Amino acid sequence: MTENIKVGVIGTGFGQKVHIPGLQAHHRTQVVAVYHRDLAKAREIAESHQIPQACGTIEELVNLPDLDAVTIATPPFLHYEMAKTVLAAGKHLLLEKPTTLTATQAKKLYHLAAENGVVATMDFEYRFVPPWQRLAELMGEGYVGKPRLITIDWLMSSRANPDRPWNWYAQKEKGGGALGALGSHTFDYIAWLFGSARRLSAKLATSILERPDPAQGGKLKPVDADDTCFATLELTDGTPVQVSITSVAANGRGHWVEVYGDKGTLVLGSENQKDYVHGFKLWGSQGGEPMQELSIPDRLEFPHAYPDGRLAPFLRVVDGWVQGIDRGEALTPSLRDGVYSQLLMDLTHESNEKECWVDVPELDVFLET
């Protein structure tokens, strides 16, 4: 077991807000370097967070002596090349979602990690949020019986203002849009909580077609990334799952997962528009009784709460990453899970373009083709 895992951080937006403080708070990880393409900016960030090394290239970062691992929290169009460099250098990887731009890219990273014997983990935080974990337990215990219908509504207002600036998020080719930001999580937790999909049908839409580009004096530039996604999945056991996702719902109802079975009902939800982790509660009903809020066992609660709700589940992701490094095997959520989420995203685009149902291959089959 490596006592302290020395980590380099790539990405200074989410990376600076969540990865750096999270890794510095974890008892087994030590942030030893940060990367930014502007070396002066990298040095400024390193100094503000007491990080020893600042790097202006990825190659410089991965070749630092004693570096064990790297986290990547950049826009998705940068993930593949950056992750490929990290894995080829034999460094363990913690990667933000969405995994890459395509499932083919994600699959290549999966095989590269295996070839180099490194542990690659995905930051799918919802697997580690206490009410979500309790939902998973109750599903495993058969609380609802045989599921008849699952509905997911993730209706957010983060981009409802048309004056929100144009950037990579507005560009489909760069992995922008609600499907990548929210759908990547959704497809992961569907597989985790309810199982694999057999087929899906989807419709993507863009409501706000132009946004101002501050780099060009506020000039309006076209938006081709989706801001709304509707998808219907049929799970391998036949259960229908209806998904509604949007980032442009002013005063949207938040994030809700509802499971209706032949023995009971479970509802998980949060109306919090400011923090996508804080605020979740779980309700349940069996045998036709009224819905009631269900308590979350103390054993599932976070040992420490942070003002930014993303930090506590991120620390649990790091826990699993560290355990995987100690054991020499990736624990869930692994890059394998990232491939599956990306595969469902790709098929969502395909269904939208073809306007038809598309079959979902088994993950093992996809990984070997």
C-alpha cells in the first residue's frame, strides 16, 4: 500500500473548486502539481493552493518524479487526448464526466488503462450521496417489488437565461449540452440502480438558439448543443424508464427519481437549483399506504458536511479510487461504467437523428468489438 498518493490536477474550473480542496482534505492523497496551458496561470493557482509544482504542458505533468495519479476536470472535448497521455504514462486516473466525446474513445481509454495496469475511476458522485445510497439498498431489498415504471425528471434553470454567455457548453462538437452535463450522470445511475438497457428512443432539442460571446463584445453566436433531452429506455427486464432532462426550465422542479412497482413506490427528489447534491429526500409507500418520508441511516451519512455539496461525495469517490489503487483493481464507478454512460449518450444522439428506437448492445460485447 502506498501511504500517500501524489496527484496532479488537470483542470482549473471544477478542478479548482472541487478536486483540489477534496484531494487536499483526503488523508491519503497529496496534490503535488497543477496544470494550466498558461504557465503563469498555473503558477498563480499553485501558489494560492500551496501546491509545489505548476506545469504548462500535460507531458511535463505526467513526467514529474514520484507522481502516482492524475485527475482531469476539463471540458469534455479535451478528455480523450489528456486521459490517453495520462494512462500511457502509467498514471492512475480520476476522470470527470462525460467520459469523452464518443463511446469509441471511451472504449480505447478503457483498454489503455488495462494494458498499463492502472486504476481509472469516474466521478459519478450520485452513487455516494446518502439518500441515493438508501434508494439503492431499498431497491436491492425488493421494497417496490417488480418495477412497473421508472420516471426521471431533472429540470434545472442553470441556462434558462438567454444572456448566459456562449462557450464550449453551447457547442455540440465540444461535448456541450444538457445530455453531456446531466444525462451522463443519469445513464450511470440508471444502470447502477435499475440495470442495463435493451433499447432506447430519444429526442433532443435546443430552445435558446443564440448566446452572447463575451470574447467578441457580446456578439450573438449560434448554439447547436441540446438544452433539453427526452428519452425512453426499455431495460433488459422490460421495465420502461422515462427521462426528461433540461437546463432551461425557469423555476424547474429540480431532480426527481420515481419508482413504481407492484408492491410499493419510492420517490427521491430535491428542489435545490443551486446545489445538485444538497437537498435530497426519500419517500416511500407500500401496500397502498400514504407516502411518508424515509429516514436515512446514520451509517450512510457523510462524516463531514461542506457548504459546497459536491465535496463530500467527491471525497467518497476518492476513497474508492484510493482503495482500488491499493488493491490493484478499479472499483465502481470505474472507466467501464464511464464507457456504458457514454454508449447510451451516443445512442441517444443516434436515436434523435434517425427518429427511431435503437438497440443497446451488451457492454461486454461492445468492449470486445
